[in-house]
Amino acid sequence: MKVYLEEVLREALISLSAEYPSLAGAEIQIEKPRSPEHGDAATNLALTLAGAMKMPPRKIAEKIVAALNTDDSLISSAEIAGPGFINFRFAHKWLQNQLLTITKASGEYGKTTDNKDKKVLIEFVSANPTGPLTVGHGRNAVLGDTIARLLEWSGALVDREYYFNNAGRQMRVLGESVLARYSELCGKATDFPDGGYEGDYIKDIASLLFDEHQNTLLNREDAVAICKGAAEAQIFEDIQNTLKRMNIRMDAFFNEYSLYESGAIESVVERLRDKNLAYDADGAVWFKTTEFGKEKDTVLIKSSGEPTYRLPDIAYHIHKLDRGYDIAIDIFGADHIATYPDVVSAVNALGYDGSKIDVQVYQFVTIVKDGKPFKMSTRKANFVTLDELMDEVGPDVTRFFFLMRSPGTHLEFDIAEAKEAGEKNPVFYLQYAHARICSILRKADETINSGDADADPSLLNHDSEINLIKHLLEFPDAVSVSARHREPHRLITYLNEAAAHFHKFYHDCRILGEEEKLASARVLLLHATANVLHNGLTILGIEAPDQM
RNA sequence: GCGUUCGUAGCUCAACUGGAUAGAGCAUCUGACUACGGAUCAGAAGGUUGGGGGUUCGAAUCCUCCCGAGCGCACCA
């Protein structure tokens, strides 16, 4: 419809261009007015042309409307309003006929070709295996997964990747922490390492080791390594189970260490040197970030010979692009926001297209527990795990809570409120609408003979019916916008409105017991609505229940 | 101090990136079908979009200066 309006407007402009040559190339914007009083679609064309034509916008609008040649079966009216907007209304006939395209498309309805066949890599979670996933990781995990789903619905081929490092200092401390707990189990008093991991899960891992080895590890030189290995394996299993429970699957786990093994790290340093962007000073290797507008240069390799994390980050992103991805998305918390420009600079400097790197930054979640802000620390074992949260409220509420707000705003997560899984919880509003429809459809199956194919949608002329149909037709656009911005909350806003339109329709119009032709037309509308809700919830990774 | 992301109804947040009278939910108040699921629906009330200045036909959105918050600013990840 948007395309059609653009065409008609373009033709009108061309016909007017004999008199006003500047019109022919004007850019045409079609948007949906915020208020329904302003019609179903509007263009600000006359306003944008006012300056160039030196005419009042309303006067220009009049000329455009006069030159407009619209098909009555598609557009029922074109009016000038306000400062010079042209408002269009869609013909009922057209709206009604679109219902069948929704039900026919079924599970495919809402898919677009915006990113058709684009290869996308999305990296998210990427927590090092030092402890269980906490609600602090939740926003990252759920955003990443849902953005992946949105992009799949826009036609992209998406790979999900989890990047981790099991070689750093933190991991060594983890091994030492386990060893200390293990020693305790062996009856040997040991000092707990400074800054060690205090969580109970460390004791569980130590206990497993004790069951397996008794006290035979105590005198082995590689005891820390064994403890570290066991902890990593155990924690990763735990993390994967949590992800699975949240309806998240990863396609790959990428170990930072492989970048050392492959020589990728060294190669980056050499190539930066070749470009004169890396140099030695004070025993360290530096990256000339001042070339890219930074105040200071940045250390790539410490004087100890160990790289900083920035170097493998650069190598990793180059590796992503080497694998042929058209878009490489990173889901980062606000703490990483200052570091990625260096990565992009390096990637560009080495001849890659840094614009393929798409960094999505979300603001941190403030956990509110017992009415107060709660600072989490994996090391100090102050945390609420995602598993604990899901025990309380289930995966659907967990996902929904992280998705319902714009990633760009600070999210306050009140544990008590989330646990209050009652009617306050907005996810139920959507699920209830779906369950309610399914319930009616079950009953309709028994009483109404004709199927969708026989239904006559032209009987649906009630305001509530028309408004619902209009909204259902916006679904593909909602998915598309949501995917383009990488902002799932836009889809949630849309679905809430869809559910509201449905509930309104439900109250205004009866279905069962109406005259059979009308009843089957309304059943068709129910099918279309359920389809939209179902597809939308599927994108969000949330269940669409048949009954609750 | 510098950089960065924010500040919208009592609370939690929207507003399709510059469009028309800034919208929802929760909380508060008033109402609704002896029928399809009341986990619903209709209505009331609630605002100087943190504050000042600027840009233009038009600003919550863009520029600037204040105020307040989060996060960065290591040869830590």
C-alpha cells in the first residue's frame, strides 16, 4: 500500500511538473499518523516543498490532491489537514481482502526480504566461565537472541556465537579458588586466595573433584590446572543449560585462545606495524589510537609480553569478517562502549570494511532487591542467577522483562515485582489474548461448518473489526522496523496494541451464536489475529499458549 | 576533570529517529454483557518532556550552556 501511494503521488508530481519543474524529483515520505483521526497514511510532501516553491503548504497540497488519481477500491479518501498534510484512508474492501493473505501466509506472515540472504554473525553473552549467568547477563542474552530472531525474519542467515577466554588471570584465580575448597574437603586448612571466587558453586565443583579423586590431587603440581579445567567444564555446562532453558541456542563457542594458535594475533601486530600504526615504547607495543582522534595511544602488548584484551578483540573481529559475514553484530553493555572504536579503527586500517561491524550497546540493568539497588559481583557471590529468577517466574516472564524496554535506557529490574507473577505482568496480557482466541476457535469448530475459504470478509465493517484488521496488516512493518533498529521492544509495543484491539473487538462483537456467515467471517478474523500473536511471540522466544 | 549514554504522568516506560492535541501499563477513582475465558472492556484524573538559550513552517527528538544519574577513562578483562 505504501508503495502504491508513492507511485500515485509520483505520478501526480510528474503531471504537475510541467507547471512547477522543481516538483518532479521531490522525495516522497509516507508515514502512519499518530492519531487515527488523521487517516491511515499521510504524507508531509506539501510541507517539505513549501520552502522551495515559495507557496503556502496547504495550497501546494490542494494542487497535489487535484492531480491525484487513486483507485477507489484501494483508497477511499485523500484529505488535506492541519498545516498541509495529505491524509489517506484505506478502502474497507481492500482491508477486508487482505485478511486472507494473513491466514494463508500462516507461520510465514511477517517475514520480509529486508536482509535477504545476508550473512549475519551475532555475538552475545560472551561471559567468561567464572560463574553462573546472573540477571546482569540476562539483558545481553535475551537481546542478542531476539535480535537474531528478528533478523532471521527479515531474511538473514544468522549465526549466534559466544566468545570466551579461558586463559586469563581470572580463570587462574577460579582454579585456585576451587583448589582451596577442595583442600578444605581433604581436611587441610588452606588460605583462601585473595580476590577468590566465594560462591557456593565453587564448593560444589570441589566436591565433585573430591568424589572423583579423593585427596590424590593435593600433592600434584598441576592441581590448579585440573581444578580450573573441571570448573570451566562444569560452569559451561551450567551456562548452556541456563541458555537452553531461556530458549537460546548458540551455533558456536569461540575460544579466544584459538586466535593465538592460528597466529592471527601476531599477524595483526605485524600488519599494524607495516601501516606504521604500531610501535615499541617502554617495553610495550602500542597502537597509535591518536591517529583516530583519541587522546592517548593504547597498549596492545604489555611489557610482560602478554597482550591486552584489545588485541585479540581486533583479531577476532577481523576473523569474523574473513569468514564472509555481511554484518557482524556485537551486543555490548555500556561498559564496553568506549573500547570498540579502537577495534573498528584497526579493522578499517587493515583494509577491511569496519562499517560491517554493528555494535549494539544496551544500558545496564539496576537490580532492585528488597527495595534497594543491589550491586552484583560474581567474585563476591552477590548475585541472583537467571536460573533462580526462572524458578520463580519462568522463562517467558524473564525474557519479556528484558525485552520490553528500549535497550538504550537504564532498566530497573525489581526482583520482587518480577516475582509478582500475577495480572500485573504484561506478558500475560498477550498470552491471554492468544489463549482466549484458541478457546473460542475450539468451540467454533463444533458449531460452524464453513472454513476460512468460504468466509466473506466484506461482512466485517464494525469499527472494532476494521481497526483490528488495520493493525494486523501492520505486523510485517513492525517486525521490519524492529529488526532494522535492533530493538525488540518495538515489536512488544506493537503486540500489546494488537492484543488491545482484539480485546476491544471481542467485547463489541459476538462471534458464536451470530448468523453463520457473519460468524465465519469473524472466525476468519480470529485466525488472522491468533496468527499474528503467535508469530510475534515466536519471534520474542515466548510461548503462545492455547490455554492458560 | 575528559569521554559516553541517559533524564518524559506519583511509579515503570513508549513515541517508527524533525511532524498534527506527547501515549501505554501499574497505582487511584467511577462504571460494564445472567451468552464466546472478568488475566477483559469503557471512562475520569494525572505533564512547562530536568532547566535556560538557539536552529525552522514544526523540537521530547538537532546545536549550546547549566543541573542530576549510570558507565568508561590501567602495561585489569
